[in-house]
Amino acid sequence: MMTRNEGQQINLTCETSNCNPRATINWYKSSEDITNQTTFLTRSVEGLQRTISILLSTAVKDDNGKHVFCIASNSPTLNFTSNAVTLNVLYKPNVRSTPSNPYRVREYETATLICKVIDSNPNTSIAWKWIKTVSPTLVLHNGPTFTIPIIQRGRSGAYNCTASNAVGTSEAATITVDVQYKPEIRTTPSPYRVKVGEIATLVCTITVANPSRGIMWKWIKTGSANTVLHNESTFTMTNIQRGRSGTYNCTASNTVGTSEAATIDVDVLYKPEVRSNTSSPYRVRERETVTLMCTVSDANPNTGITWKWIKINSVDTVLHNNSYYTIYNIDRQRSGSYSCTASNAVGTSNPATITIDVQYEPLIEDEAVKIVNENERVVLTRRISSNPLSNAFWYDGTHLLKSETSVKTTNFTIEKAKCTDTNNFTLIASNALQRNVTSLVELIVNCRPISDMRNITLWVSDGVSLAFSTKIIAFPKPRYTLMFGNGMQLNGIGDSMAVNSVNNFTLYFYKTTVSQIKYGTYYLHINNSFGETTVNVNVQPQREPSIPLISEASCNVRSAQIQWRSSFNGGNI
């Protein structure tokens, strides 16, 4: 037996005896002809030939246990075989690892790596060594089985195992350990602020995962865990409304498991909503103090609120910049609609509107005297300023002519004006704040003079004074002349005119003594720019009165009533 380490040289010599003819030598390794690995030489001794063949070969592990021998022959029928040499080739181990490569294991499980010697000579006193390829000098284990309990992702990588015997160390068997774990994710920074009506885009990204393919996503809103909103890494909400505010969770899953939830707080920002704390319409008496108030019922953000008060008919004039607006000693011109708005970083609220109703007592507008011609249509009109609207009443003295309810303008119509319509009519206006506000409405009718008597008969005695009067209605003020029947003016008769009212006059005439020659008919001519009238004045000597004229008689059981008119002096008795 020849023992050689793998790679060492095998040196064997086969030599024949002296013979003739020269012998040839063939070498065999078991059944394999290895003559081509040899050299030979011959020597001559006394005419005979001696052949010497030398085998030079390198031991390989496949030669282990094989028999090497040579065969010499110098005749076709005659050959000699040498003794066989058994080769004992020593070689380092050959190892194989299990399980299959790559070795996939879930994080926190136990990984078991196994190496086996599949060939070695000698196959005793095997020494083992496990290393991680990135740290070749750090021996992790010295046995054929390397166990890593509760393995973590940092232990992923390539591991080598080697086996050593007296000859040397095997080639390394490599196992790639693939530690698989559920995803880890991160989200858009939280809180995520977005204005109402805009697009909200929530993004989840994987920071690490193994495997990183085949990821399944899930978005939910906390409080509605059973409702899956989306199954992609990006969740988009268009035209977002305030009801979408809240906390959203995203998770990612692979074959190992589901990530911890990543949370985003979505904060939907919106402009304020305001409401008025003051009822509308807000009724207030003139000259009182008014305070209008608005409050923010909802806003996000609810800080940094700025206020603005305007009157709707003057939108460019800002009246106040606080949540309340006070108007002192308010007057009627401040009536109207006022609006308040609140603004934050998002925008300005819709306005809250308060209508102020400044209430005040009636005021009847003064107008000039109304002057019309007789027989014209007359409309007496007055404007009444009041809030609430007034009820209007037209009076002639105590006689109610007309009434109207809730009016701004009132009128009283005379279809055909008469001279006697000249008057100071009384207009009364009343509302809830003040009753019986009174104004005089003056009407003057242009008309020719009208006397209260067309004929005047005077019964006088000689030497007795004479006096008479008559009332005249006319406008403008009339002129008058008392003339005798022949057209001559009289001397010695005194006269005067008393102005009773703007269109009412009394003419007075008097004479101290009357003689017979003065008896007769006189004519009192009265005129103005609109016409004239004549009153006949009969001056007669005194006599017994005529029989009275009974105008009406009524009889009762025990009494009788008689109305009569005396013909004397034309007066009632």
C-alpha cells in the first residue's frame, strides 16, 4: 500500500530481467492503462536487454483504493505481471449544506443551517467552522449544525461552513439566509392640513420589507375599521369636505404579515361660519343704543379671526372690526341691513345679516297753502314720515272725513271745490309710538263774492238811525260799493269790513238819521277778480208787520209746536 496526500507525487519503478529481445512494460491503474504517464530506459548486459520503466503521477482522490501494477512482455504469448500497489490517497473533506439555497426564514423564528461531509480521507477528527462571509475572521460555530434562534433581519446574508481533517480544509459550502419580515411604512407628515374643496393626497411608502413584492395596501379611517377606503399606497380625496377630517391609517402586507399602522391626522381647514345673536329684524326706537352681535359657530382654524361689519347699501365702508357693533343714539337714517363676516386663514364667511328697523313717531310734512279755483278738483296730500306706518284721519272740525291705515302718503279729495270749502282741515297721524300727531291742512278756494242775503229790507222811522250788515264769502278779499237806485253813491253812510277768516267777511253800514227822501232801494255791489254779486237793500218806512208765515206745525196730545217766519225785517223770531 502506498499512502499519499492528494496532490503528492506517486513514483513507482518496474524493471525486467536481462532478456532478448527487449521487453516492453505497460502500466495499469486497476483497469486503466496509464503507460503514457511513464518513462523507460534499457540497459545492455552481455548481449541481453534490461528494461526499466518509471511511473510518475500525481495522487488524486479518485485514485484512492486503486491498484497500480505493470506487465512486462517480450513475446506475444509470454508476459509477466508485477505485484499490485494499493494507493491510499488522503484528501480534505468535501461538504454540502442544507436546506436549499436561499434559505428563507421568517424573522423571530429559528434558523437551522446544516453541513454534511460527503467525502473525506481520513473521515475522522473532522473540525467544523461556520462564518458569515462579510466577517470571515469571526467564527460563529464549530459544529455541523448552526442554529440561530429568534433570528432577526440583520442576520440575513451568506454563511459558509468548512470541514477540516488532517489533510486540510474543505471548500466552503455557502447558504444564503433570507430573513423575511413584514413591511415597515411611513406616511405623509401629520397633521396633514388641506383646505375644504381641495384635493387631499395621502401617501404611504415602504421603508423596508422582505419580500418587497406583492405588497397589499389598506386605508381605513379610525372609527370605521371595517370600511376599507382604498387599496393603493396613495389615497386621494377630491373636493374634500370637513366631514373627512380625522385620523386615517394605512397598512401594508406581504407574505410574512401586516405592518404596524401608519397614522395621518387629516385636518380639513374651512372658512368660518357665523350667525347673528341679534334677532332680525331688530326693532329699536330712534335715539336709543343698538348693539349687534355675531358669533363664529364653526371655523377651522378657529384662531386669528378678523371681523368686518358693513351696511349692505355701502359695502365699501367698513363700520367696525369686532364681533359686536354698537350704534349710539341711533337715528332713522341708520335703518337698513347690516352684515358681519369673519375671516380666517382659509377665507371669509358668508355674511350674517341683521336688519335694523329704527322706529319713530309720526311727522306730518308741512306744505304751502293749497289755493285752487272754484269748481276745480282738489287733492290735498301730505307725506307722513313714521315707522311703523301711521294711520291717518282727516277731520273738518270734529267731523271725520276720511281714514286710512298704514300709509306713507295720505290724501283727501274734493271733486268740485266750492267757496265754502276754504278751510283748515285737521290731519291726525298715529302709530304704535305716538298717537294723535296733528297738522292743519289749509285750503283756499278762489271764488267770487257770495252774500248771506240777496235782499235786505229795513223798516225805519224818520229821524231814527239806520244800520245793517251782511256776511260775505269770497277770496281774494272783495271790494264793495253801496249805490242808490239811480247809480249815485250815497254820502253820509258809514261802512266797515270785518275779516272773520281768510274768506269770510262782514260788511257794516250805518247812518245816524234817515229822512223820507232817503227811502228806496239801494244796491250793494261786491266784487273781486273772480266775479261780483249785488245785494238789494230796501229802506222802507216802518209799518205793522205782516202776518207771519207758518212753515211747520206738529201736534201732540197735550201740546202743539209751530215754526213760523216773520216777514218783518226778515229775521227769525
